[in-house]
Amino acid sequence: MYILGINAYHGGASACLIKDGEIVAAAEEERFERIKYWAGFPVHAISFCLSEAGISVHDLNHIGISRDPNANIFRKAGYALRRGPTPKLILDRLRNRQVVGNIASVLCDYLKVNRRDIKADFHNVEHHRAHLASAFFVSPYEQSAVLSIDGMGDFTSTMWGYGSGNKLNISDAIHFPHSIGILYTAVSQWLGFNQYGDEGKVMGLAPYGEPHYVDKLRRILRVQSDKTFEVDQTYLRYQAEGGTMSWTGGKPRIGRLYSDKFVELFGDARQPKEIITPYHEDVASSLQAITEEAEFALLDKLYKETGYDSLCLAGGVALNSVFNGKIIPNTDFNEIYIQPAASDSGTALGVCYYIYHQILDFPRTYTMSHAYTGPKFSNGDVEPVLRRHNLEYSTLEMPALTKETARLIEEGNVIGWFQGRMEWGPRALGNRSIIADPRSSTTQQLLNARIKNRESFRPFAPAVLEEHVGDYFDQSYPDPFMLKVYGVLPEKREIIPAVTHVDGSGRLQTVTRDISLPYYELIKAFYERTGVPVVLNTSFNENEPIVCTPQEAIACFMRTKMDVLVIGNYLVKK
């Protein structure tokens, strides 16, 4: 049985295909369109998934999208009547509703097939149910508390409950406009980070400041006696005031979300090219603190309601790795699972498993233990591209390739590392990565300035052999998907300064032999040479989506100041 899940007309358009309960392929459309967070219809991702399975759309049994136009319809109507939307907004929403509600016709138009020839059943799955399904149904837990927090989807910002066996049980939800995600985005905009997805920059900026303005933010985000939260809407702008999302040309854009009243409270907004001051750092720190305050309250509520020790987390806010790393030491939960594409792109995966388990009632048999679900390229695909660019290269087999690469890293070279199937989700996890020596105190500045061309405060991730996590970090709980920040042990911070953030933390990835053999062998070879079982890992890109193809990898390598490219079995030096 084949099931296709789609996230469309929302940030991070994507597709996922499962066969008999196991993932065949999954990818974000941005990797093919080359526009970050691409938000249109994911026709290339769909085509890739079908091609990977060797099937056509006619072979699908079920097709679903992570949007349900009928969800919370009366709440939507009531809100619209109260806010007085403009005629243009009404028209835009009607068009969006029509497209989402008629996904069969849209799919057929893009794939140029006749609707009558498609035998699949079509499903609209509520956005947050897709989020929760994406986390629980591929987790290793038979029973677990489940929580989804993001900006907004299907008029809901937060949903929680528990999973048991092959069923999700929804306890309650917090509805739009009360949203932690929207508030985080609004403050990010005020801080001068206006692009869709810039919230991660604010998380990286927060450790430079102190949370001096938490009390001010409590005027906006208030934790209630029942451990839920509400947002004072007067500090934010919504659709009727211009706070709308559009995706002209596929690129998502969000109008200004903070109101004039917010400006009265915090002062004039920082412009994108203005210097970042200690005041901005303190506001970022305060935003992170108030976010954690509200989330910890929800987790306390969720634990007391369910009694489960394990937690499955999803939604855009689940990408807040700083908070994620604090969950186990600061709550009663002792296990946590977050699938690698926790934000909206992951709802395509959630749709598949919601249909398979919740609707069709099939038992669970699959655990998502790795994120390598995208396109793969052979040496035969790579070599003609190298020749076309007149690049000189040497060919090495394993383990000679990993040992030579480790030697080059030890010597201070920055490596473009391109192997196997592309990662699912926003993190490069050792198949489309830039790798460097974590021991140099200048590596962070060098990479940000010479290769990534991004803000100097942005940190880089330590990739560590799983068996050595406790030797370098204050927690030993594994994280193969780079979604948690742990404290680097004080005595290790001078050893790996390039991956130790200003507050002594690191967003780590744990690496095992059985999941990622070439990557593991590379780090092991570096460990054998240096005594350090850690390398610096960042995504293989330059202000663009992570590279997907050999051509994109070579182009990025040639226009940046990377020293060496290792692609398949080929090693290329400048």
C-alpha cells in the first residue's frame, strides 16, 4: 500500500511517500526549487518520491494534505466577523480554501494526469494532528504524551494529548490568535530579522544577552492558572492589519506582526542592517526565557494529565533546540522524541502515518531512526559533473577516503562533504555537510565570514560519536537529529571552542556506526588522529537551501572558500 503525504501552500512545502508503513522517500520542495522554505505546491518533491518508489500517481492508494478547510470553521467565522477583514483578505482566504479543499484537482493539474485515472482516496488532515502524527507514530514509544506548538495551522497554534499504540488521543488545543510561534516571529521581526525562518537567528542571539525584559513580555504572553497561555492581541497585528502570509513565486513572506503598541513598549524596531546592541541581545534573551516559561508550564500540565514519562514534540517551536535540551533535566519526562523535520515540512510525513494508523487502523512497525530520505547520486552521476567543470580529483575507496579527509581536517582545511541520500528536515546531518576542525578558536568567525556569509554570532554544531557524548556534554541522552542544545563540560570548552557557543553550550548531533557509517568513520578517524571525537558540522550551503545535487555542491564549493570537496569517492582540492 502506497500513501502520499503533502504539505502545500504553507511554509516548507514537502512530500513524503510510505509503503506498507515504511518511508520510501521524503523531501522538501525548497531543495529542488532552490528557494528557502518554498511554500507553493511541491510538485518536484512529489515527483521525486514517486520516482524513488518506481511508481506513478496511478499506483497510489491514498493521498493526503496537512490542511483541513473545515477544521474550526465556526471559530474562523467568528474571528473574521470580530476583526472586520478587508475584501481582499476575504478573497485571498476563499481562494486558499478552494485550493486546499480541492487538492485532487491541483495535483492532477501539476502532474498532467486525468482525475478519473487516479484511484487513490484523498484526505484532508488537520494541521496539528499531522504534526502530532509525525512525531508519535514514528517514535520508539508504545505510549507517550504528545505536544505540537507552532505559529498557526487550521486556526490552531497548540495541541496536545497522548498516543497509545496506533491511535492519537487529543486532549485540548489553544487556538489562533493565541500563539507562542506568532509572538516569537513578531519579536524576531522587531529585532530586524524579517525573513521567513529567521527565528533561529534570534535563538542564536539570545545567549549574548540577559533576560532583563521578561516582565515586559509577560504583559503580552501570560501563563494562566491552568498552565495554558494567552496572548494580548493588542501588541500584535493580524490579517486585517496586514500581518498576512503570502508566497508569490513560492517564497513565503509575512507582513509586520508587531503593533504600534509593541513599539511603544520596546522602542523603535531595529532595521536589518543596523548594528545589534546589548539592548537587542537582552530582548532576544527575554523572548527565549518567556517562551520557555510558557512551554514548561504546558509540559507540566501534560505530564500531570497523562502520567507518561516519554514525550513526542512537533511543530515549528519544536525546532527551538535550546528549549528542547532543557526538557529532560527540568521536567518529569525522561525520554523525548522529535522527528528531524519537526516544523511544517514534517506534516507531509504526519499525513502519511495519520492515514495509515489513525484512519486505516494498521499496526505500528516502523521507527524513524535516521533522516536520510532524499535523493542519492552515484559516482557515475558525479564524475561527469567534475569533468564538465574541469576539476582535478583523486579517487579513494573507504576507509582511505575517511582517513585522508580526517587528515585534511586536522590540518585546518574546510571540507564540503557530500554522501548518500540527502537529509530530511532543516539540519545537515552528515550527508550534505560542511565539516571543519572544532579545536580552532578562529574557525567560527572564518566560516561565518568566508563561507556561510552570515551573522558573526551564529554558532556551529558539534557532531560527536555517540559513545563519547557524556565525555564532552552535561547530558548523555542521544540526539541523532541535532535538535537539542546541551552544555559543553567546562573542562572541554577550550578543547572544542569552534562549536562551543558564548554561553558554553552546543547544539549537538550524536553519530552512530549503524545509522551513518561513512560519517561515523570520518569522525572516528579524526578522533584517532587528535583524541577529539567531535567535528564541526554545518549545512552545505551559502544563504540558500542545503545542496541537493552534485552540480549544486560543486557550484557552492567553487564560489566559496572551502578548501576541499569530498563527493562520493572523489576528493577535489582547490
